[in-house]
Amino acid sequence: MKQCEENMTTMHKNDRMSNSVYINRFSAFFPNRPVGNNEMEQYIGLVNEKSLLAKRLVLGKNGIRSRYYALDKSGRVTHTNVAMAANAVRGLLDEELTLDKIDLLSCGTASPEQLIPSHGVMVHGELKGGRHTEVVSFAGSCCTGMQALKYACYSTLAGDARNAVCVASERLSAWMMARYFEKESELINQLGEKPILAFEKEFLRWMLSDGSVALLLQDKPLENALSYRIEWIELTSFANEMETCMYAGGDKNEKGEFLGWAQFPEKEWLDRSIFSLKQDTRLLDGYIVKLGGRFLRELVGKRNFDPSSVDWFMPHLSSMYFEKKIEDELKLYGYDIPKEKWFVNLPETGNVASVSAFAMLDGLNRSGRVKKGDRILLMVPESARFSYAYALLTVC
């Protein structure tokens, strides 16, 4: 009898398995109003008298004109990471899709606000309603949104979820406040020699920002609106070859080895700004684009895929500094994706880490420029220890 019940469960599950997965809804939540370049220090402060020089040099290269902070000008937090994620999820809901009908909540973030419980279950709790359901949580850096998307996609393909919600959210301003950087403030007179050196000092402070975007994945496309069929999602890590590049909650020793916060005396947590964001910019400049090109070339063979055939290319750029470098890398491999096919909204939204890829998709969807049959290539590089995500979507 038990074997019979197991067989019936398997058959029922197989009946629900889908051949395709579609992104059918988008919901973006960006806190407060856009913050222009001329008022950033009113929110995140200045580390020292040279911060304004760093700001000018960094903003001159990263191309960002506005961004969003979950802060007011007094430094008071207006929205938590969890609250922004929940607000984005609520934006997906209507009479047809209620909290009770969500089968999976898949969350990604680079800026969780606690170690335990997981970010995902905190978002689930913040929604304050619905039913108990499966929740997964990815914490790391920029690829966590794509990791959450892949899990939601596979759960839908397997028939485990008919309404899978994927949400990426960030409150990176929590790490950008000037008071957290006072202990590691360095001379920045080298910034003018080579723009990439700006990364080592205050680059991240003048680039990163806050927000959230949620997606609804289902096994059938919409009848009266555009859907985005997920053809494939590929991720990889080069940590087997590369050392740590961007990090928080730890530091490198004199040998260049990365040590986590628990290996430092408590006094050094502040003295060495252990919990601030840092980046090894020489590693970044030397490898972030090259390894991304290498992985794309591997996918071309694996997926029998020609990047030149896409209608839209959406690279997550941490800075417009990398735009020309990526363009040159694509041409090096013979992939011709003209600039009119690129869709990037970094200048308007800032770098929102794991949220950025979804923000580009949402922006393109709202632009009215996309049409059925268009193919979209997403690219998300992650400098933390050099991970990459690519995804191919078809509009239908």
C-alpha cells in the first residue's frame, strides 16, 4: 500500500512538470526619491577632507547620475532590506495571486541584516500573511539574485511550484556610512593616475545603493501581456583559481590570505573596519572582464549559442568604466553585439548588486521597446571571488 501511494505521488508530480518556465510579473521597490550626485554626502557623509576629491574622480568614471538610499539626510534608516524585499513581493499580488498561492519564496541578497535567521525567512515573516511555504535564501554578492532565480526556475520545471516568487534586495547603504570608514581612511592622491585605483578607497561608497525587485515565475505564459521564457541559466565560480577580491566581515593578512571576522580580536573589528566593504582593485581590473569572457565562450560551445544573435544584451555593470572593456572582450571572441542592443540602467538606478539584473529586466519591460520573439542575454559578474551568471530569455 505504501509503495502504491509513493507511485501515485510520483505520477501526480510528473503530471505537473512543465517544459518551460516564464517570468510573468515584475515588481520593483526603490526607497524614497532618487538621490543626485550633488547630494550624496548629505546621506552617507564624508570620511575626511579628501572624500570630495575621491567622489569627483569616482563619479567621473562610474557614470552614475542618481541612486536610491533607504536613509534620510539625518542618517536614519527608512526601510530595512527585509522590508524592501517584502514591498516588492507585495507589488506582485492581486486578486488572482494572493500570499496563500505562493508556493516558493526564493530570495537573494548581498547585504543581509543578520547572520541568523536567514534573510529569506525574515522576508517571509515580514509579509505577515499567507501560509507556510518553502523558502530559500542565497547570501553572497551580485550573483545571489540569479542563484535565487535558477532555484525558482528549477522548482517550477519540476512541478514543485506553480507560483514561484524570486526577489533580490539590497540595503548597501548600511555599509556606506562615513563613520564605518574612518578607521581605514587612506591617502587617495593616486586616484588620478589610474581610475581603477578608486576602487581601493571610496569607490564602493559612491556607487552602491538600495532597492528590491521581485519576479513571478509560472509554467504558462500570459495570454494578454508579454512573458519572458527562461531558456537557460548558467552559473560558475572561479574560486578554485582566484583569491578573494571583494569582501566584508573579514580582512587579508600580510600574506594576502583572507581571514573571517571570528579570527580577529574584538577590538580589531572597529580598528581595522572588519565589517566594511573592501575590494582588491588590481585583481578586479585584471580578471573580472577576462573571466567573464572565458565563461561566455564555454557557454557558446555548451549551448550551441551565438551571442551576436540576441536582440538585447544586459550586462550588470558595477561602473560604466567597464562598458568599453566588455565591448572589447566580446569583439575579441568575435561576438558582435552593437551598442544599440545594450540595455543598461546603471546611470539611473546605481549599482544595486544582486538587484541590478532584475532592475534592467523590469526597466526594459516597462520601456515598451521589447516585442515578442526578442531574445535577451543577461550577464552578471561577481567580483567577490569571481563568480558569473548568464541567462537567455525569449519574449513571448
